[in-house]
Amino acid sequence: MEKQIQPVTRLSGAVTVPGDKSISHRAVMFGALADGVTRITGFLPGADCLSTVDCFRKLGVQIEQHSATELSVHGAGLTGLQEPVDVLDVGNSGTTARLMLGILAGQPFHCTVTGDASIRKRPMGRVATPLRQMGAHIDGRDGGRLAPLSVRGGNLQGIVYESPVASAQVKSGVLLAGLFAEGETGVREPEMSRDHTERMLQAFGVNVGQRDGTITVQGGSRLTATDIHVPGDISSAAFLLVAASIVPGSDVTIRGVGLNPTRTGILDVLLEMGAQIEVLNERVEGGEPVGDLRVQGSPLRGTTVRGEIIPRLIDEVPVLAVAATQAEGVTEIRDAAELKVKESNRIATTANELRKFGADVEELEDGLRIRGGVKLKGGAVIETHHDHRIAMSMAVAALVADGPTTIRDWESVDVSFPGFAELLQNL
């Protein structure tokens, strides 16, 4: 499906964005492992999160969907999952695949995990390797590094894993396996990745330890069902933050956005670039900080983004690159090689698609160099590479082009932000 995006002169209004994808996934998974019924509101009904629901139903968990954004998960407890009669298909969701591997590593049965063409190219060895060290039997293509993966779990031993990458998915997979292991399991990272797993485990009553940079859980820790309200996804809000910043005269308020400090790197960088963003009505909901964001159009300046902030904004780099095209001076993004193994190689795809607008973008080994202040050209035909964040980033760029832009495979947006085009239109 193609979508044509027209340039605009102003964006104005107050909106909400879909529920946080990372938190929606975890609420279903942790609810499935808990004792009792977990009620989830604000759930993201995107394709990725619905893949998680489908997989846990196949594992014998009763999940009722009262509306698009409200679910009840009848927990099976730590030992209540059932051997599936069919393959577990995660669709396009790397989060489902990697976190679920940690849970399946602790189960005394066999199952097979696969996904779409993109998932079958993405590296699973980074999670499978520590799970094998704990005692799980995981095999698959390319020496067990690529899906489909065959998993036979059980009889795990706790380890302390030194992760070579700062990855919330790796950390979460190992910690979830640790719930089923004998003794203590810990993970240490080179930089701190997003901490939704630690926060939510604590909300479900699990004692999560932290000492000398190592996050730990004890084997056999039980989860107690709780009510979870999912805040708005800051990764989704990022598209609107950049759009309102680069369209002159804009004034947009985004209500109820999750402001977890491990996720707010995009706010820090945009503010450093001169964006006019206010945080209003700050509060805590379900252990997660939440607030409203008001953003107004303002001139931006180039900056350098690298080091420990990268894990806090890794998903937002494509739309940050769009902001950089409209900033005065040069913006350089480094230490972001992780982008090469996302839904697409986001370094290459971001650079290639922005060049279609006439942007001055140089592809680096671990990031991008963008020379800003370029008026973007209309008439571009954008390939999304079946990557939702590329599709939405290029839609934001299209708002400041000098003519209409055509974006192919627009349906990829439904992975994380159903209704994004309509929301832009309303603004």
C-alpha cells in the first residue's frame, strides 16, 4: 500500500500516542508467568504486540481482549506453561523472539520459534549464547544464531553474564531465564540499557538486585498478578516531537508519554539542538514516570551524538537524522552500529532514503554524518524496507519537502503506530 504525504505549513493540537511497545510486550509476558489475573490498559494493539499475545495463547495462557487496548491475562504461574502443538511465530517482533527465548529456556518441553523474513535474518545468537551457558538446548540455522530456532529448556543454572552489547532484549532474556534457574542470575552491560524489565518485575513482586552494575534475580521468584497501565510510547512520540520542531509555527502537546530515563535520550538531544520542549504534569504510573510533552517549532543546530546516550535513543536515530537535515551545521551520530541489525539496516536505509529528498547524508561505519540546512525536495518515492520506523521518519521529512512524497509499503507502520497518518492529518 502506498501513502502520499503532503507538505504542511503548521502542526497544532493535543494528541495521545499508542501505548509503549516495550511495556506492552512485557505486561503480557509477565502476566502469563504470574499467579492471578493481570489487567492491562493502554495496550498497544500493533502487529508486534499481538504476536506476543498469540504466542502465549499457544503456550496455554488464557488472554481475554476486552477492547483494542484492554486485556486480561490469566497467569499460568512459573510452572504452568504448556508445550505448544504448533510453531511459535513472532511475526516481525524481535522483542517477542528474544524475551520469549529466555522464558522457553526454563520450560521442560520442546518448541520451535520462527518469524517473518526480517526476523529470520536478525541475530538471535546474542540471546541464545548465554541461555546455552545456563543449560538450555537451542539450535537453529547458522549454528543456532538464526531463526527458526528449536528450544528444549529446563534444568538451568544461574550465571553472571557479561553482555558485550547494551541490549535490553539480551538482558531481559537472561533475567527471565534466571527466574527458572537454580541460584542467582546476573547481567552486566557496557552501558545501561532500558530498564522496563527490572521495573516491571518489581511491580509483579520480584526482588531485583543491583550491585556493582550487575542486575540480578533469584531463581524460583514468583510473580504476583497486578494491574498495568501502559503509558504512551516515547519512541512513537519522537516522530511528533521532531515534526513539530522542524515545521515552523507548530505547537503540539503529546499527553501521557512514558518518560523512563533509560528511554529519554531523544529529549536530551533535541533540547541540546535547540528544540523548544516542555515537560508538563509529571507523575508515576505503575512504576514508570509519565508526563505530557509540549513542543513548538524552533530553529535547530547540529550536534554530536555518541557514547552512553546511544542505547537511550537507538530506535529514534532515523527520525533524529530527519531533524538533523533541518538543523544548522553538521550532526554526527556514532557508536550506533547496532542499527545494522534492526528491522532493516537502519544506517543504510536512513541515509539512502533521505538522499532521495536531496539531503546531505554520509553513511559511516557506526552511524551517520548529516549536513543540515538543506531544503528537502518533493517528488521522492520512498522504500520503507518493511521497517515501520523508516516509514514514519520519512513521513516526517515529507512534511517539510517542497512537494508531495510517496511512501511504499506503508502498512509496515501498523507494527507500532496504527493510525499514524490520520493523526498527522488531524494535526
